Amino acid sequence: TGLAHGLPLITTVKGDVTRLVNEHNLGFSALPEDVESLADAFRDAYHTSPEERQKLSLRARAFYRSHMSKMSAIDHIEAILLTAAESERLPSLGATLDVS
């Protein structure tokens, strides 16, 4: 994705995408199906200072690494599996299963 390359987002997608862009300051959001809102987002991006563009780029790359990269997904799955293995919902490794 663009985030992996440090590219700030311009989004018109409602919901989680806009929330993430706004909460983590990853770029610019516009209202869906609103041409003027999208034009405003592009104008805002165009008028962003070089220093702020650099900050957006660093945040985008850092967000990708910590939330969307293959390693972050593996870490998340591992945490889920460890939690499940420690709970009573799964038999222990030494237990035998009755499959009859």
C-alpha cells in the first residue's frame, strides 16, 4: 500500500479508513461522492509544508509497520493463539481427544 512507502492518504471512504486517517494523522479525508470536499482535500495536501509532508510520510510508514505489515499480522495471530492456548477452551498439548 501507499502507507508502506510513506505516502499520505487521501480518502473518500466512510468508516474505519477515514477514522484511521484522522486519528493517526495519516493524510486527508473527504466526504464520499462530494467533489468539492475531494478538491478541498487535494488543496490541503498541495498546501502542506515540506516539513509536515515529511511528518505525514514518517507517520504513514510507522503506522504500516506497526499495524499492517506481515510481521505485525504474524505477531497479532501469535498473540491470539497464545491466549487461546492458555484458556480452558482448548485441550492442553498432552491431552488426548475423544473422537468417537
